[in-house]
Amino acid sequence: IVSEMTAESQRFRKKMHHLNSLMEEQGLPTPLRCRLRSFFLQNRHQAQHLTRQKLLDNLSPQLHAEVCTALNLPWIQKVTFFRQFMGLVEVLEMEGIHTAPFRACIADVSRELKVAAFAQREIFDNVQVLYILSKGLVALNSRVGQNGAVWGEDFVLS
């Protein structure tokens, strides 16, 4: 069975082993231990993203821009401002207008997207960040946001 595990799975199991050892050595309270394990188990996909990011860092600048845009386009389109901007770029292209600088802008935005994981009951207190929820649920004022929820758009426009 062990030989069938991917290297990523083995790294994750090792990480969980180190986490359990740390929690035991430091005598962390049981509720905190549960929250920590839950956090790592629920954010296992973050390791996949980091592996992908290392691959992208080895690409040429043009390829890097194209791949980042292709990978992040679904997320960028969740933001109303960027969706409208990209619609305008498409209209300009149909009219034969040169849009390379606009496409470069979208590529720059897509390269700057960062993955972050938050534990349950954490508060988003950085008001100068655009958030796009890719997994889970979030309480936004009086409503619940699901996958694809966006907040902090007003910061982008300021």
C-alpha cells in the first residue's frame, strides 16, 4: 500500500506526523489539536497548488503569463470589475483594436493571485485585500458566501 502512495501523499502524512508530535510535545489542549488537524486535512489541496507554483516559476515569462491566465481566469471572472474589463477587451478585439496591453494587465493580475487558507471562525481583518472563495463557506455581513464568493472589490477600485 505504501508504495502506491504518491510523493505528495507521503509528504502530507509526514506533515501530519510532525504536527501530531508537536501538539503532543507542547501539550496543546484537545480542542486546539482538533482544530489544527481539521485545518490541515481541509487544506490538503494547498500543497498541490504549491507544487504547481514551483513548476510555473520555471517557465519563460510569456508562457508563465499564459498559463497563469488560463488557470486563474475562472477566478478572475468572479470579480465583477474584471469580468466587465475582459468583456470590453473582447469587444475591442472584434473591432480590430490592439488589446495586448489589456491582456497583459489580466495576466499580471492572474500572476499575483495568492492562495491562502483560513481556519474556521477566523476573521478577515485586512480590508485592503480582494478575496475570492474557492472552497468552503464564509459569513459576509448578514449573508453566507459559498465557492466563488467575492469580497473586497472596493479595494481594487480605489
